[in-house]
Amino acid sequence: MSSTYAEQRAKELQLLTRETLRELPEVCYDFITAIDSTTQPLTRYAYVSDLKLFFSFLRDELPKFAGRSPRDFAPDDLARVTSRDIYMYLDFLGLYVRDDVEITNADLGKMRKLSSLRSFYKFLYKNGYIDADPAALVDMPKRHSKPIIRLEIDEVARMLDLVESGEMLSERQKSYNAHTKVRDLAILTLFLGTGIRVSELVGINIGDIDFSINGFIVTRKGGNQAILYFPDEVAEVLQDYLKQRREMTPQPGHEDALFLSLQNKRISVRAVQMMVKKYATQAAPLKKHLSPHKLRSTFGTNLYHETGDIYLVADVLGHSDVNTTRKHYAAMSDDRRRLAAKSVRLREDSPSESIDEE
């Protein structure tokens, strides 16, 4: 039996994690082994990647560890790291250079990397490798809430029209669009009609779709499977794409994939991100950094406006905690509150009407 995309991706991440661990202190292997049963492969790979960056910082930026290979760090060295060192690390993350490329981290990136470090040092302290936990003394950066960026109805229509017509695209983009517009329209419609994550979308197999119920199986965060349902409009676009898909000859190992690249391989997350940006930038030029997640936000916003049910939105979007959904979408309740305030009259005649009568 062939493995699913999620299973293949998990194996890739497992190999990448092992490769990275070879560059890190042995205690990092103990840490990853300890959290194996409670975390997903992507989480473990993110942890070792963050730890690799942290040990590089210690070696390159702190004189007391100058020239020390990350692999050679012992528990005694880790005990010498102070909370001040970690605050310096957070400052370093704001802007640093790797391979002649400037890399920046906003508050969210710093929060994630500090979270990795906190988990690591908590493990060290709990298991007696160190006598104190300096990471516990470091405050988490404050995350500034940002307004939800989403496409308006006219922007959605303009983007879908653009895919079909190819207008406003460069000549090079038009040449690609001629071959991919049916696929691209199916992908964009699926985002806007179901709120699916990009990682879930690229993992869909042809056999996962059932048009008798207008639904398909996705593997969500955490490895759980769920059925997402789609409206008839999405079904029509998917069926149009499937006619084209059945005429394609996939590369070996990619026969089951629903969405294929121009190389006839399962389309990658990066390729989908670039495709969305290409069309969305033209359709909504004033909205920067449009991504598949913004299309997901567009769906979530529309669903919340239509139903007012935050629990339904959380369930469909696959949020494990409704507070995550509430944090992102509850602000839209302000629109309803304002509407309610305008609808209530304390007197039969409003002040403006009284003035007109006078």
C-alpha cells in the first residue's frame, strides 16, 4: 500500500531532524527523544532548527563560547548561559546575516524561537542536567495583534476572472497561465470555498474526493483526518480540473496526487504560495503579502458573517482551541454591535428629526 503525502512528509522531516541533530550536542538528541510521543515531526524539526541557530549565536556572538563547536557543548556549558544571554539572542534575532542574506524576525518569530528554547531548558532542568533554568526568567515578546487581511467580494471576483482571462499578467506569466489556469482556478476556489490550509491542499489525493457528498478527506494538524465539504460552485470547478488531470501522466510516485506541477509532480507548498501571490497581487494591489492563509481568512470571515457561530468557524478551519478562532475573528463582532447601536432608538423621533420639525 502506497504511503500518503502526510506520511511521506513525516519521513522527510524525520530524516532532516536526524541530520540536524548530528550538528548539535548529544543532550539535544535526548530532548527530541523525550518529546517524540507528544509532538509532530514538523514541531520536532522546528525545535532542532531553532536550537541550531541558538548554538550558532552562542559560538559567534558571545566571547565566553567563542570558537566552540555546537556539537561540543556539554551540560556545564549550557548551565553557563544566563537570562541576559537569552535576551541578547532575542535582540540578535531581530536582524542577522547568514550566507550574505539579511534575516529578520518579528515578534511572532521571536516568540516561536523562545518557546523552543524554553522547552529545551525546561527539559534540562527537569532531568537534572542543569541546576537553574535561565529561559524561564525571560519574558515572552509581546505579540501585537494585526487586523485580518482578507479579500473583499469584488477582489475575489477580479482574481478569479484574472485566472480565466490571463489579463494583466506578463507575457511570461501568460504562457504559464495557458497551461495551468484550470488547475489554478480549482486551487483558488478550493481555498475560498473551504478554508483549507495550504499544507492540507497539496496533500489531497484524487481518491480523497467524493462528489456524491461534495466532500473530501484532509489530514489536519496533529495527523487527524477530517472531511471538508464544498459547495456546488467548487464542485463544478474541481470536476473541470479532473477532466484535465486524467489526461496527464504523473511522474512515478505522484500518481495519486490531485494537483500536479508543470513537471507532473505533486505541487509543492511553495509553488502554491507563489501562484496565489501572482494573482492576488494583481487583483488587490493595495493589499501586501497576500498568501494562501489570507484566502483562508477570507473564507473564515465570510463564514462568520453568514453564521455568527464562532464554534462552527473553529471546527471548519480545524482550530483545536476555539480561543484561537475567537482571537482572530471576534473583532468582527464590533460591526454587529455598531449596527445594533444604530438600530436602537430611545425616542420615537430622533434628535435630527426634531430639529427639522422646528
